[in-house]
Amino acid sequence: MELPREDFAIFGDLAVLPAWRGQGIERRLHDAVLTFRDETGSVLFADSTDATMRGIYRNWRHVWRTAGGSADRCAPPRC
């Protein structure tokens, strides 16, 4: 996949154990990753077949773009 610029961050495998879910921990981790970095853009790879995760990222104002295969590229609005 070709990224639009050199100063781009890619992160994945953001997960919270079931016992800790529903407390806003994943959102805080997500926001920290995007806030405390030097890059001006980011790409999140996520399973496009997971409707729950798509809904979460949509609520967080991510924009989904197809990257090919079974995953979508999810780019935050600040990118």
C-alpha cells in the first residue's frame, strides 16, 4: 500500500481484555497514540467484517477507505 506522505504512523492490534471493556480504556489508548506522536498522519488497519469495530471507529469520526483484501484503512479526520 502506498501512503500519501513520509511522516505517517501505522498502528494496529489495539485491544482491551474483556474484563476491562466498557470503561473507555480503548478510546483513551487510541487517543494517546494519535496525540503523542510526531507524524502528521496515521493509518489504522482493521477488519472490515467486524461490524462492532466499524461502528466504534465510525463513532470516533474515522473515515474508512478500502485498502484491498479483507481490511480497510481507517484514517482519522485530522489526517
